[in-house]
Amino acid sequence: MSASVSPHAVESAWPQSKEQQAAYRRFQAMGLPTQRDEEWRYAPTDEIGAAVTSLLADPVSSMRDVSVDIDSALAAALPDVPVDSGRALVLVNGRLADSGFSGNGWTVSDNGVAVGGDTTAMAALNAACNARTIALTVDGNSEPLHIVHVVTAQRPTLASPRLHVTVPANVSANVVEHLVQLEADAPTVVNAAVWISLQSGAALRWHRLQCLGNSTLSVYETNATLESEATMDWFSLDTGAALARNHMRIALQGEFARADLSGVYLSADQQVIDNRLAIRHAQANASSSQEYAGIAGGESRAIFQGKVRVDEGADGTKAKQRNRNLLMSDTAKVYTKPELEIYADEVECAHGATTGQIDPDALFYLLARGIHATHAKRMLVDAFVAASLAPVNDTPLAATIQQRLADKLAQLQPDVSP
Amino acid sequence: MPLLSIKDLHVSVGSTPILKGLSLDVDAGEVHAVMGPNGSGKSTLSHVLAGKPGYKVDSGTVSYDGQDLLDLEPDERARAGVFLAFQYPVEIPGVNNAYLLRAALNAARTTRGEEEIDAVGFMKLVRDKCALMQMDQQFLTRSVNEGFSGGEKKRNEVLQMAVLEPRLCLLDETDSGLDIDALKVVAEGINTLRSTERAMLMVTHYQRLLSYVEPDVVHVLADGVIQTSGGKELALKLEAEGYDWVRRESAA
């Protein structure tokens, strides 16, 4: 099916509405991120700044709608995951495409007003680029929702998806989100802003697979709020993009809320993958965990900044944070910064970070048993990522994730010396 | 032709020479023991034969089954039938014992042009070998050597050897860290593997293991060369008199 994208597209002038203009002024006031900002310390902010500035020099062109055949785009971008266009919410360059999405328990509207105040320049820019927010909600009998971000850069492109997902009280929902790219030729920035609202007792499982083109810069902000007894199980796999910056803010606003986050990220060549997580325990007896594993080869940079804040009075908090990194070359760099900020008295918090190479003794042991070098290394890498992959082992995505890992590791393998 | 033939082998670590012209032949069907004091180069010998990185072969040759052993990568050596039972078996969290064993067995089989073993055949084989080593099968589902006691680790080494059926077994201080019961089990496992097709080279500091696994030949390694060789009575003499007399004789 061929579809052109939403009627809210940029036609002539930009920013259009008063709200967008106000957001643009906020963006200008806050300014593009620089490495002087603590939260952007290790990222190539100059590159982001230059790319955004260049795209904003001709905003009408860089945000122009494109027409894409959805079925063939899905087949091309996700050859390894059969996604039925009728069951997928497809965004082309950030704008909702008419894919004939039929709901299956999900209700979508793009009439939603902007949510929340944007606290970062990039989120303000996202607001300036969107007249509306795509709002999603779900009932108790939903099927897993595929959200597919298709980026196609036939010309320099600024894609600004803006989503608000609400899971009502005591409803369970599953989301699988893909970020994929059809052509990677023209300079592309993806600047996403996603809000997740989990009402009391809501349960959300969200698995996100990012495999954007290798010249694309992606800045992806997620803001989740969890009311009492709400739970969120989050998994992300990052293998693509020149820069993938994932900034998650999670507020545990109700007692006994739980957020378990895990992620695996692999960077090659000159890639930069930057995970920034901030979890705030605002109420008592909530729990959270972070289990992130990074593998960096080539001259890439893998960054993890994880912060847990426990507010005064949030007694009974349980928070765990772990980031482990595997260096696959002498020139790759890893930055890891786990942080705890605790203002309550009775809490159980733990954090840890490690960075190392494949253990040469373990590798020799496997070789001495006759296992081929590539297989032996793969066994050790699998063992390394096992804890982070545990939450997705028994899901339909498991095979896809394994394949993506294998493909990316094959790219990293030449950098490994036995 | 001997299965293993080492000629005038010189090996150093960094700038320190460790083996200084070691020569040794082992025929198929024979069990040789290499004994020697600490620091004599015993472990270096077994490591070099298995291809462990960190050792530099300065000169000399090692032929195994007609091939230049030193020319092969460590995994190629293993698939060609060389097995090193480690003095300190490595713990590998997250890699399951059964998976390692099956991958190792299949790598060897496909190299020999045989079909991979199926799951049922593999489980039967491993069950039998576990019984031989008096090991609980739950070991198989645990991570390689993780949390194993010293004795369990050594038994696991011999279990792997029993499953892989190598042609040349290098046993590096396999008796160290074993209590007497575990020593008997390990020795029995080794004895079961003695065959006319297979050679064994046991590197050991003490005579203890040799009471249970009787060697055909005993070599005394000191200062990087074989000082003297003899029958199993040589091991008893070493146990009774220590190593000093060997050095005195060779100096004389």
C-alpha cells in the first residue's frame, strides 16, 4: 500500500503554530548540547550541533513528507521480523503513516496535545517540529504493538517522532519498537521524544531494537512515569547509527512500582553509543534495576551513564545498577559512570561497572578443547551478554536479536586478536 | 616413529630461557612421567605443547603424528588429538559444561570428517563418562568449573579427556590439590584411557600419582633439560632422596 504521511506536515513556513514557535524559542534559549553539559560529556556534540544547524537552515526541505510503500519498506527494513503493516504503527521520518493500522486493542490518535514540559533542548526542538503528539492507549485485550520508525533519507532529513503511550490502570501491554533505515545516503538526524504513562497496576513490556543507518545521528528521549504498583520491563538492543544517544528518565511515582531495564549495545568503527538512564524513586517501596552490557570494537565509543536518585522518604527502595563492557580492540573506548544519589534512610542500593577484554585464559581453555577460535570467542561473548539478554530469551524476538548480535559481532571480529 | 618427538627444544618467557635443549620421544601406547623440582620447566613443557600464548620457541622441533606441532594453532592441535589437562582449570561463568563438551566433541568429529553427534547420542556418552568419573550429572548443566572444588575441577578435566578420546594426553600436575579418594578416581579415569593407540605425558612434582598410574618411563627435568630417564623405580628414588642428587650427578 502506498501512503503519504500526516496532514500536519511542514508545507511552507516553520515553525507553524504558536506552540511550536514557543518550543523553538525554548530550544534556542537552551542551546544545542555541548560537552560542557555534564550529561553530554562523552558524546560528539559538535557533530550533532553541526548536523542540526545545517538541517535547520532549510527546515522545510529537511522535514518534507516522503511517500513510501509501507509493505515493501517493512520488508526491506525488517527482513528478519515479519511485521504485518496492519498491526504496526509505522512512522516515516517521524510522521505517522497511514499503514491501515487496525488497532488490536490499541487506539491511536495524532490529535494529542504536547505532553509535559521539555527539559532539554533536543526535546524542545522535537516539540517545535510537531504540531501534535501521536497518542496511544490500550485496552485489556491488546496484542503486542509494533512501532516501526522507518527513516528514509533521500535528502538531508530531520525526523522528529513524538509519541505518548498510556497504559491504563491494571492493563498489561507489549510494545516492540524498531528503528530502521532504508537509505543512509543523506545526512539524517532522528530526534525522538517519547512519553510513557503507566497508571496504577499497569504493566508494560517494551523491547526496542535500533539498527539505523551507519551515518545517522539519533537522539532518543524517553520519559516514563509509573504510578503505584505499575511495572515496566524494558529491553534495548543498539547496533546501528553513527551516534545513538538514548536518554531515559523514569519516575517511580507510586509505591511498589517496578522498573527493570536491560540493554545490549555493540559499537564498531567510529560509532558512538551513549546510554543515559536516570531513575527517580519518588515513593517508598519501589524497585528498579539496570543491567547493561556494551561491546565496543574498532575506534568506537560506548558510553553508559546511569543514575538512581532516591528521594527523601522513599524508604524500602530497592535499586540495582550494573554496567559491564567488553573491549574488542585496542582503540575502542568505554566510559561508564554509575551513580547513586540517596536521600532516604532505609534503602537497598547496589551499583557496579566493569570494563575488560575477552579473558585470554578462558579463551585458551576453549581453544585447548579444540573449539574453533571464532566459536570460542562467540561463546565467551554470549556468556558476557547473557544476563542482559535473559529478559528476552523466551520472546518471539529472541532469534532476531541473536541474529543481529551475530551479524554485528562478525563486523567486530576482525578486531579481536586471539 | 614415535607419536611425539621433541628435539633440542629451547623455549623462553620474555628474555628468560626456561627449556634449554629438551629432547623426548613418546610412543603410542606409552605413559611417560616428567618429574622435576619447582621451576624446572615442567609446566612450560606442557603449555608449549598445547600452544599456550606467552612462550617463545627459540629453536628445536616438535613432531606429533608426523606433523610439525609448533606450526599448528592451539585449537588445531586439540582437534588433531592433543589434550592438555590443566593444572589450574579455568572457571568460565556463563558457559555450560555440556555445551562446551559437545562443541569440543563436534569440532573434533567434523575435522575427522565424521558427522556431528546428536543430542541423544551425546547424552548417553556423557552419562557413561560421568559414571566412570563418579561425577553427578548436574555438573553438566553448571558453568565450566565455576564454583567447583579443586578435586571436582581435576575430575572434570579427566571427564573431558574421556569424552574427547585424544591421542596424546598432557597431564599437568593433575594430582595437585587432590585428596586421596579423588586421586584414586582421577587415576582410575586415566588408567581406563590407557591404550595402545594413545600416549600420555604426565608432568608431576610428586610420585603420588605414579603409584596409581604406573608410568613406562620416568624422566627427570631440571634446569630446562632432561637430566636422566629410567623406569618407575626412578620415581621412588626421587621421592625418597629428593632432586639434589640428579643435579649433582649431571654437574659431575
